[in-house]
Amino acid sequence: MKRFVVVDSNRCVGCHLCVYACTNRFGYVGMGKSAIHVRSAGGVERGFVVVVCRACKDPPCARACPVNALVLRQGGGVILNTAKCIGCGYCVNACDIGAVMWDSEFMKPVICTHCGYCVGFCPHGVIALEEVR
Amino acid sequence: MSSWVKTLSRVLYIDLSRKQFWVEDREDLFSKWLGGTGVAIQLYKEEVPRRADPLGPENVAVFAIGPLTGVFPMASKVVSIFKSPLNGYVAESHAGGRAATAIRYAGYGAIVVKGSSDIPIYAIVDEEKVRFRDAGALWGMRSSETVGRVLREALPGAGFRTIMRIGRAGERLVRYSNLAVETYRHFGRMGLGAVFGSKKLKALIVMGRRGFKLPDPKTYREVYKEIFELTKGPATRKYHDLGTAANIMVLDKLGALPTRNLSSGRFEGAREISGEKLAEENLSRRLACTACPVACIHLAAIREEYEDEKYFYKIEFVPYDHEPIYALGCNLGISDRYGLLKLIKVVEDEGVDSISTGVVLAWATEALERGIITLKDTLVELRWGNWRNYVKAVSYIVLQPNDFYRTLALGVEEAAAKYGGLDFALAYNRVEPAGYHTGPLYHSSLAIGFRHSHLDGGAYSMDQNLVASGGPTPSPEEAAKMIIEEESWRQILNSMVICLFARGVYGRSAVEKALRSLGYSIDASKLVELGKQIYLEKHAVKILEGFEPEKMRIPRRALETPTPLGNVSEEYVRKIVEHYAKLVKEYAKKIESGNPEKCVSC
Ligand code: SF4
Ligand code: SF4
Ligand code: SF4
Ligand code: SF4
């Protein structure tokens, strides 16, 4: 089973191509539907923070969901069952690293599924897929 | 026309006089003129009376993006069109950072900033509204970087917003002040900062994270992948490695590196301030504009010890590029790398254009040397290489403590007209030139340029090709055709809006493919036609505003100092200007007589 990881955020140049790639998976362009977020670490001269789900084994986000819409994923993290999700946003607050993004058009959370699609679009070796046992 | 136009056609109007805003659907403009430069010039035409004062409320600052913005790699720029307070005519400037994608995903294709406020304000644009805020606490702040930090911490939207702001120079109407974007990028040339200053607009913040549904995701992903691979390839590599600073050694070797107010094309200290040396000794980080894999933005770190306390240091970050190294380095005889970086830093903090500032100071240095002006005027001794005094002089340009600095703040043309020394005052149409003394084509392209960037027509590279091939210099008619044709195609890239560093990636067929994947039906040959028309539209506006190309002063110094292709002949440049003038005047006449231009894109 694979898990998506940030290898070295110091190499990040802030291009956001990973963000666009993630949004592209669903036939959209933009930032609003991405499960990965990149922002400066307090001024771009200090570099960037790459925020993305780290595939918790015992995910607080899933525990916070009142309707069990977040199903545990093999290898860590969660998969969203959109049909169940009522859009309450509890999961957003439950994830301390801020890795539950919000799609304000559909009013549902966006959480990394560890598919690795974005990895191929990072030009600087910041992100990767790794095997988890 | 593609339904994709609808993702782009909302134009946001912000009226600072009345503190009001509204949105208009301008599908008409975006389907005819694509976006970017093509649309911005039309919006400008609708708003600005021909005789408008560039620093009055009638002037506007138009910002526009294009159909590929935030959609394809390196479509990462915003075009701004406004009337320049430096030369009094319509002008254009481009910047990257996060500005383009922020406007895009806030849901707009263009923003028109008009009117002027009675008190200093800043404006925050998001997907729904515009909020006006009192900028009293920010006005007069010494460093534009601090302004950026305050706004960054006070506002939401980290990662999907742009913070565009002016420094003190803009507030004090220095005619060549810039508008900084995300601290290290700029609408640098032509004085957009002073336009903001005259409107009492300290900052414009835009944030948004909308998404748009693609008409054909499968085709799009294929084309995207293809273009993405190319943008990582050899066509852009040099911009990532050393950045634009790689040019310093190249130009020095050719004898095309303007040195000490262009009294020479070679600088004995070139190696010390070269891209190579800066990368080895000072480079601390490379950054990218949104949607760009290249990351050409190079930041140097400098460590400075406080004079009053041992082991007490501060670390500062300074962006460097070819142009500031030329203008503030070799052009001022500075080979001390630390000193150069300190000088660039002050220019950044104050918010002036580095090219104009460097050229103005180089003229002042020579004028002092020749005794045309005295220490009473300059207040500090301006001497080649003495960076400490140049640092002080930059702040004097902004603070304007005497008549001399008040005049310097108006540009080199104004200063030389008043004090003398026009022969060594480097400016075309009152605008100080960028740093390539490559040959006659480049100097001609400055004379007929719009942005006054070396990227106007790319003639510096035509000169360099001539040097390499040893081929004969084209006749003025041929040269004019070459420059105008290249610049016309670049209007298409500028209407997308693609970073010109990706011009090798986005050839005619790549642009066609990208547009088609979004449902546009336009083909490459129509694009070429449209590019010509946008070129003419732009330049005709300038003519109608009273620009008289034939009356232009060609700076003597540019003719006297030999280029790698020998001395530039004035007659040659004038013939190219004549050819240009004939072409654009004909078009201007058509507009005047009300002949509707036929639409080549629909
Ligand atoms: S979203 Fe946050 S809480 Fe949930 S699995 Fe990922 S990192 Fe853990
Ligand atoms: S927003 Fe959806 S997934 Fe998140 S806690 Fe609420 S119901 Fe569960
Ligand atoms: S791994 Fe997949 S879901 Fe996660 S951020 Fe990358 S593209 Fe998005
Ligand atoms: S693609 Fe890579 S370098 Fe670019 S923002 Fe994402 S992690 Fe950073």
C-alpha cells in the first residue's frame, strides 16, 4: 500500500503545479478542489509549507465525523463517502495539520487519497509516493 | 467561440473616487481579443481621454489575464495597461508572482482601477466583493517589504492571494516607481507605482480559489502533459540555473554590457557581479510564479553586522536579475557584490524601478564629474563604485530634499533638459533603456518599443544572432519588419498571458493546441493576424495621444559607444522609426475615420 509524502519542503519553489494537478484529477482547473495546499512559511524568502494529509493510522478526522462519511483507508488516512457526508465541517477542525481542505462549491471536504497523481508534476522532487507496511 | 470565454469575461471595476465597485460581463472583448494585452488596451481606450493627466483621476490601471492563465504551465503573468507618468503615453507592464492566478480564481478576467481616493486606502478583492480599508497606518512606511508583511499577517488567503503594493516612491510620485507583487516581483517599468500613488491606493490585494470545469478534460490533460514536459526542458533551463543574471558574462564577453553610463560595453568587474559568482556565493533560494516549473526568481542572502555592536547580525534577502545588476552594478561601476546587493535592497524597499534609477544615477555621476552639477545638488559625492553614496541618493530621489532630486524623480530626460548633458542622458521617449548594448536592432527596438523592456520584439537576440553568424546587417526596412513581426506574435503570448521566458515552448502550434483543448476554434494563421492587429491597436492609441515618433531624441551616447556590431548609425535607427511611424499612423487614421476594424478572430 502506498502513502503520499512530502520528502523535503525546502526544495519547494512555490509553483503550485501539484495543487493544479490534484484539481485536474476531477476535470477541473484551479485551486478550490485540491487536497494539497502550498503557502509561504511567513514570507517567501523563508520557503514554503506543503500541507497535505499524512495518512494517520488512527485518523482524528474520521473520529470527528458524525455520520461516518470518512472510511479508514488501508495504509492510513481516509476515503470520503460523499453520499454520506452532510458537509458539517467537523473534520476540518479535527485535523490539526490543516490537511482537510474545503470545496466551497460542493460544500464537502477534500482530503488526499494518496493516489500520487501530483507527484509527476512536481518539478523539484518535493513530494513522492512511498510504500507503507 | 468557446464557452471557456465565460470563465474569463467578468470585468471588475473599482472606482476609488466613489469607493464603489461593480462587475460587467465583457464577453464581447474576450471573444474578440482573447485576453491580456488584447483586452486591456480596449478597456483602457474606453476609459481614458486622450489628453488625460497620467497622475489625475481620469487615468486607470487595467489588469488583465488570459484564457490560459492558471490553466497551462507558465501562463503566469498579468498585463497592466495605464498612462505612463514617465512619458505621458499609454504604456504596458507585466508581472508574475501570484497575481495572475489570484485574479483568475477570484473569478475575473480583468480589473479596472479608476478614479482616485481622497485618503490613502487599500482594497481587498475576493470572489464576491471589494472591501476598502484605511491605509493611514501603512502610508509613509519606509520599506515596502514591511508593508507586505503587515498585510500578509492581517489578511486571510495565504497561498492563493496576491499582495500588490507601492513603496514610498509611489506615494511621492517618483515617475518611475514600481508596483511590487509578492515582495520580489514587480510591474517595474513606466511608473505604475506613481499612478497608484496619485490614486492614493497603497495596495491591491486579490484572493480567490474558484475552480472551473474543463470542457474536455481528457484532451486537456494530454496537451497539458506535453507542454509541461517542454517547460522543464532545455528551452527554459538557463532561467532556472543561473537565472537572467547568466547574461552578465555573456554580454561582457561580447562587449555589450552597458558600463558607467554606457561609456563602455565591457566591465572589468563583471565576473564579481556575474550570475555565476552570485550563485556560488550568495544564492539562498529560488522561487517560482504560480504555475511555473522554471523558478527563475533568484534570492541572495546577505549578512550584515551592526556597526554599533559586535556579533550582532541581520540577514536580508535580495532578489537579483540581469536588469538590476546592469543598472545598479556595472552601469554605476560597482563590482563589490555586497554593495550591489545592498543597493538593490534599497531600491526594492523604496519601490523604484531599478533600470530607471540606475540610469538616472549614472547620468548624475557623469554630470558631477563634468562639473555640470555640483555637490550642492547631489548632497553626496556620486562616484563610480561608491555604493554607499548611491544608497543615500536613492532615498534622496524618494524624499526629494532639494530641486535637484525633485528633478531626478521626473526621470533622466527631464534632469538633462534642465541641467544639461543630454548627450549622455540615456532615454528613448523619456524612458531609460534596459541593459543590452548589442547593436542597431536593439536600439531601434527601444525607439519603437511600448513596454521599454528588452522583450519588446526581442531585438537584442537578433543582434546577437548577427554577431554569431557574421551575416550582413539587414536593411532598415527589413529590420523594422523583423522586429515588428516578432513583437506582433508576442502580442498573442501577451494576450494569453504567457511568460515570455516560455516563448520557445509556446510556438504557434502549441498555442493553437492549448486553445483548442479549451474549445476555441481559432487556428495558428488567424492568431498571427490577430497579433498584428493587437500590435497596431496599441501603438495607434499612443499616436492618437500625441506621440510623435519622428521627433524622438536618439541619445548620442548610444551611438558613440561601439556595440559588437560596430557603432549604431542614427540614420539607421531613424529609418526604422520612420517605417514604424508610417505603419501605425495609417492604422490610427483608420480608427479616427471610424472605419470599423474587421474582426480577425471571429
Ligand atoms: S486529514 Fe488530517 S487527520 Fe485525517 S488522516 Fe489526514 S492528516 Fe490525519
Ligand atoms: S464535513 Fe462530511 S466528512 Fe467532514 S465531518 Fe462533516 S459529514 Fe463528516
Ligand atoms: S496524492 Fe493525489 S489526492 Fe493527494 S494531493 Fe496528490 S493528486 Fe491530490
Ligand atoms: S509542485 Fe513541488 S515545487 Fe511546486 S509547489 Fe508543489 S511541492 Fe512545491
